[in-house]
Amino acid sequence: MPLPELPPLPALTALTALTRAEGEFVDRFLEVVDLLGRINPARATDAYGALRATRALASKGLPHCGTPSP
């Protein structure tokens, strides 16, 4: 059974660039997702690689948790 024909995509207009904060957020998010993927035992080829990824993720810390900044 053939797949149905998809409608054409709309013409792309000029996209606004991300702000510096948005770009940094996306970079950090992708970094965390990468580390979580390395921790995944179904994907890991050895325990040491998963351990290193876990330690790297833990070292990132959560700056917005814990004691508030002065």
C-alpha cells in the first residue's frame, strides 16, 4: 500500500536567530541528552563509559537548586 501524498511545505521566510540565552539553553539541553544516552545500559558497550557519563552529568550540577544565590 503506497503512502499518502504529503502536502507541500510552506515557503520559508527569514527565520529569527536564537538569542544568546536560547542558544546556550539548547546547547546545554543537547549536552545533557547526549550524556543520558551514554548512560543508557542498553546502548553502552562497557560499564566504564556509562560511569564516566554519569559522573560528567553529576558534575554539571543544577545551578537553580539548593540554597538561593545572594
